[in-house]
Amino acid sequence: MICTAGGSWYSRDDSSPFIVDSSSTITYPKHLYLSIIGKETMQGPKEDRIEEQSITIAPPPQSTAAQQKTDFEKRRYEAIIVTSWISLSAALILFNKTILTSMGFSFPIFLTTFHLLYATVATRLMKYFNSPLLAGVADVQMDWNQWAKGVLPIAICFSSALMLSNMAITFLNISFIQILKAFTVVSVMIVGWLAGVDKLSQRSIIWGILVSLGVATASYGELNFNFLGVLLQIGAVFSEATRLVMVQKLLSSLKMGPVVTLYFFAPVCFALNLIPLLLFEGLGEAVYYLPIKVGWPVLFLNGTVAFGLNIAVVFLVSATSGLGLVLWGVLKDALIVVGSSYYFGNTVPAIQYFGYAWALTCVFILKSEATVNQWKELAIQKWNNFNRPVEREGPTV
């Protein structure tokens, strides 16, 4: 028996007419296997000379039925993950709006701080019980200088975005807040250009202006317009854009998934949120009204939904492509606009739907340049084939 360089082995027994290859567990006729292996070695009789080299025997092709079953299971898994992500996103937004307005618990900074505390404790418990979602924590090497220049400023932006967004909920309708969030892609372009991370092309400028026009049209149709609420939400949008750009610029060398990122940033954001909580809302007053207005079980359920959304993001990224993330994100935002207006009984004028649909279409085109170009080339090719004159053969003499 001889082992090849790739780990495969074959029999050198002359009494057996067959050879079994361990890499594929398939029995071959000896003369066929020797012809596959190739050249001869320089020792032994000519008929027994075999070159010791690695070979790769391709497994038999998968049947059509098995391939269809695999594709169906993959699509079903993606559908389950996407549905869970959209459901949790919509549930969290509606849940927060219900607590802060319908239940009369007007403490948005306290609610944000509790979410961060919940995430801090939950990620530590996951790390203690060796959750595979936090397996990358040990691979993150970070010193105090990197923490101060990278983690801390990003945590400030992260905390500000969450806090300002929840504060805007107390002034604006959910549907209008989602419309304003469509401006995030433009704000990321602006902040990235100011930070020197990205360059503004003519295409990005044009489509960015069109997105802004769509958002402005939708804002013009808002019946319950509140200037302070708009300022808070725009502040949340630019805080989130700054966070994304800073992550790209300062922490690009650290490979951290969503849950690992939450493991490092949640405690820092929680500590930062305590400052505005004590200054503007008061911890004692929020804790006093909590059991009267909401109740601890409802608050813990709200925190569970918020943390579950972060877990769903992990599986969403692994189950879909980059284009899929864009498409499902557009669908999620549209469903939240329609669903929240129905749930809370808000009136959304036709001009607002038109402006938002225009903005979402421009966002999709802006974020999916390669895909849009492929579709355009395919459409041109089909149009040319459709208009091509049919060549008819003349009569044969």
C-alpha cells in the first residue's frame, strides 16, 4: 500500500485487479487507475511503476431531485430568517412607540439605556456559556489607545443615534420617521466625503439629490409635522451615518460580527447614556413611573425583542447576499410605513406615499449600481434581439 502526496492511498497487491482510492472510496480497475495517476516512477518493474502524486477524483454529480431539494431548503431558510428579521424590526418600533406614547411612559432615554443594559448582560451570559456567536471575541486584540480613539467615539455616535431616535418617536408618527430614515444613505455619502473615506461621483450626487427630493416631497405631505421631532430624527440619522463611517475608517482592521460588536460597545454606550438620563429625565422618576405605566414584565419583553433583533441580523447577513440585504431592507421599511399607519390609525396622504416610493426607488438604484447596470445591459440586449429583422432563407434552386 502506498500513500500519495495528497493523502490518498492505493493497493500495490498484484493479485488484486482492483484499487480502492481512499479520497473517494470508489473502487477502480487497476489499469484505469494507473492511467489516471499518470507518469511512472524510476524504480521497480515497468508494469508496477506508479508516480506518487496527489489526485482528485470528483464525486458523482448530484441528482436533479437532490439539487432541487437543497435549493428549496436554502430558500426556505432564507425566507424564515428574513421574515423573522422584518417581524422583529417592525415589532420593536411599534413596541417602543406604544410604551412611549400610548402607555404614557415618556422616558425615551431610560428605555434606550435599559436596552443597552440588557444587551450588556445578555452578551456576557452568552460568552460565559461559550455561545458560537461570540467565538470571535478572543480574536479581537485591542489596546487602550485603540479603545480611546476607535471604540469610544463610535460608542458616542451609537448611543446618540439610539437615544435621539427614541426621543423622536415621542413627537412623530412611525411612518414619517421611516420616511426620514431613507435619507440615511445620503447622509453616509456626505459624512464619508467630509471624512475623506469616500469620493462623490457624478452618479452618487445625482441620485443623492433625487433621494433628498423624494424625502422632501414626503415630508411636505406629513399632516402631523413637528419641527423638533424632525430635528431629533435628522440628528439620529447623521449620528448613525457618522458611526458607520468611523467604523469603516477606525476599526477596519478588527473583524467583528454584529454580536461581537455589541459585546464591546453595549457596556460603553450604557455608561454614556447614564449621563443624559440623570441630567434630563432622572433615574428615580423613571423607576417610579415604570411599574405604574408599563410594568417590569413588559419592559423585559421589550428588551428581549431589541436583543433578538441583533441576533437576527447575524443570521440575515449569512443567509442573504448584498443585493438581498438592500432589497429586503427596502421591503421592511415600506411594510413598516404601511403597517404602522394602519396600527396607530394615522392618515398617510397620497403625496407622502409617492414621495417615499420615489425615495426608496432611488435608494435601491444608488446602492445597487452593479446589479442595475447588469439589468440595463440585459434589457438592451433583449430589445436589440426583439428588433432584429428575421433572416429568411430563399428558395433552393
